[in-house]
Amino acid sequence: MSAHLSSEQISKWIAGDRTPDADRHLQECIQCSSEIARLKTVLAEFRSSVVAWSALQKNAEAPERWAISKPRRKFVHSILHWRLAAATLVVIAIVLTGKNISDRHRKAAEFQADVQLWEEVNAQISRPVPASMEPLMNLIAWDQESGNK
Amino acid sequence: MHETVESTRAELQDFEELVRLQWSCIYRFILVSVRNADSAQALTQDCFLRAYSKRETFRGEASAKTWLMKIAINLVRDFCRSRRHQFWKRLGNSGATLGEVGDYLPGAEISPEDKASINEQVQMIWQASKSLPDKQKTVFLLRFVEDMDILEIADATGMKEGTVKVHLFRAVHTIRERLGRMK
């Protein structure tokens, strides 16, 4: 029997780089084959531990629902974007126009009120006698009319 | 070859089923690579989203699992280069508390002494694998956690078969040296 496998040869064998000579040696040498078996056991335990540990982590299972909406074509996207932009512009225009119209109405009403007040003031100023004396003036006018007759 | 391509394409048609079947293994690989549960979840989702968006371009030369693993490896590589990951790494904090892997040893039939010894060795491999260079760590995890063979690893990583063996040899040798020191 040849000399024992070196540490590098054992590592190579475990890594999958196996030669017929090493295989033959392992069939005959209990010491080397037990070292390989020990390593295989530890690596298998390592795998089992990692698998068990990972399975207990949060999100280890696939999500209940994996819904991906089908990606729409860019062209469709661009049409939608343009439509949305146009609709937004229309809404803004309507709001601005509406505001303009209501402003104009408000100004017209204010102007009308001013004119009315001005007319009332004019009427008050242009009276020959105060409003409280107007009935007396009517009597005087009636007397004059009857005297003339 | 033609049959493989057809079967892989069929797998991709039912994407929800693919997610259900492969989620845990992709999540596990990413989790063990980045060692942060929140990042692992986000990267796993990214992996399936990328796969979904690229499924039309998939040629079906490898299995769906290998293809998903290839996407996961790239995502992990990009993540490990990111500033966020480097920040946590510098602090020596992996973000989430992950517990001790050795505590999850299955098999109650072994004696408490043997279990303690194996637990110690498993912990040692866990720690040693963390400090391996990126490529060595990836091939080590794919081989000894995901149980992929050398050809599958070569497909997933884009390395040549010989290169995979070299990285795997170096990883195994480093870990054996650490285990040897422990004895």
C-alpha cells in the first residue's frame, strides 16, 4: 500500500477532484477513508443544520400570492401618460375659466351696487326739501292748485 | 437537449409554481451568503422578478434552478459590493440576528457528546465559510449546502469546470485547516 494521502489530496478528493490512484488508496487505507468519512459526515451535518436553520427564518417560504401584473408595452404606457396629462390640463383650464367667470360676475354685481347707491345719493341731494317735509310740500302744492282754480 | 429545453421552458410558463418550488432554496443560498434575513428576502424577490422579466430570453440550456441561481449569484455579488453591506460588515454586524446554526442539528439518535462535538465543528465551518473569499464561498455553498454538482456550479457561476474545482479545493482546504486547529 502506498503512503497515506496528503492533506491536499484529501481536500481535492472532497472537492470532487478525484484520481484513480486516490480512489484505489481509499479502498485499502482505513485511516484515510475514515478521515474522508468524518469530513463527509461533518459537511452533511453542516448542510442539514443550514437547511433546518434557514427553513425557520422569516420569509423562508414562498409568499402566499405571487401576483405579477403583465408588463404593458411602452407604447400603451405612453398613450396613457399623454391622456392623463391632457385630462389634467383640461381640468386646470376648466377651474381657471370658472374662476375667471365668477370673478367677472362678482365685479359686475359690485359695479351695479355702486351705481344704485350713486343714484340714491343723487336723488337725496337733488330733493328741494328734506324727505320728512315732502307731505307738507304736497299740501302746499294742492292749496296752490285749488287757489288757481 | 431539445427535451431539456422544452421542459425548462414549460417550468417557466407556470411561474407561480416555479416560485413555490424554488423560493426556499434561492432564499437559503442568498441568506447564507449575505447573512441578513431582510436583505435576503429583498434579494430573493429581486431574483424572481428579474427571472420573470427575462423569461422570454431564457434559452433553456440549464435547469430553471441553475438559471435562478445564476441570477441570485449576480445579485449577491452586487449586494456585497454595495456601500450598505460594506457599512454593516465594517461594524461587524450582519443586521439581523440569525442565531446559531449548530443549534439546528437534526437527528436525536446520536449521543449528547457526539452531538456537542459535531455542533462545534458545524459552527466552525459556519464561521470559516463566512470569511472565505467571495468565489470560494459561493462554490462552497453551492456544493455543500445546495448540493449542486461541479457542472451545475460551473453553469451557475459561469466558471470553467477546472476553475470551480480549484476554488472548491481552496475552500475545503481552508475549512479543514480550521477544523484541524480545533482538534
